[in-house]
Amino acid sequence: MHLKKALLFYLSTFVPLIGTAAPDSPTSNNGNLIDWTVSVKQKTSTVSMFKPQVLHFQTCQLPGPFEPDTFIHQVLTSAAKDQCKITDRSKSKKTVTFKFACEGVIPKGAITGDGKFKSVNDKEYSGTIQAEVKINTFFSLQIDSDHAGRIVDTCYYAP
């Protein structure tokens, strides 16, 4: 039961199934609409691997290099935004690495992890996020996700 709740919470918090760009927003060229495909794998100490899932969503980001702050805050639920912090952010050329921690989003638990995203070219991104969901001291769920994104259009950017 805890496993299913933790997985659903992670997926609903970090990997939304709907786009974040509002379809009725006025058209503007001040943002890049990025189409993401995410492959998610999860395991626990008792179950070596669950059936992988592939998710699809869109985000709107400012033109330029990938920004983990923008990405994470766009895919978080509004309740989780204040409880998740990005730390140890670094950038080298076309690669951004970061760590994140979400305290209090799960009762008696936390989500921690790290990510690495790179710009493949001017229109494509790839990345990985490794996360651990801990509930109490008894349960831990490891989640690995591979992200592939490409700019498909312009969008109205509203932080």
C-alpha cells in the first residue's frame, strides 16, 4: 500500500501527465515549448523492478540553456513547490547538474535526488533524474528517469 502511494505521489509530483503550457494563453515568442518523453523505472529493496512507464508532457521555458529551477518548479504540484529545494546546482558548457530535496511532501517521509541535463543541440535536451522516496525508516523506493525533450514551438512564458 505504501509503495503504490509513494509511486503515485512521485509520478504526480515530478512527472505530470498533462502539459504545463495553458492552451488558451496568448501566443508569444518569449518561451520555448518543450515536448518531453520520460521513461521511469522504480524498485525497492524487496521488489527488484516494476514495469517501466513512459510518460509524456510539455513545459514552457525561457529560450537559452536548460534551467533545472524552472523545469522542477513547472512539473511540481503547487503544494510541493515550497517544500522542494534545488541545491548544488552547477553548469559546465551545455550540461547542468543539480540535487534536490523535498521535505514534508510525504507524511513522515522525504524525496531526495539528483539530476543531470544537457543540451544536445539548439533544439533538443536529454537528462536523467535519480530519486529516492523514503517513508519512515522502513520503506524506500528508488526511481530512475530518463528524459528526452525537444523544442516544438513557441509559448507564452509565465513563471
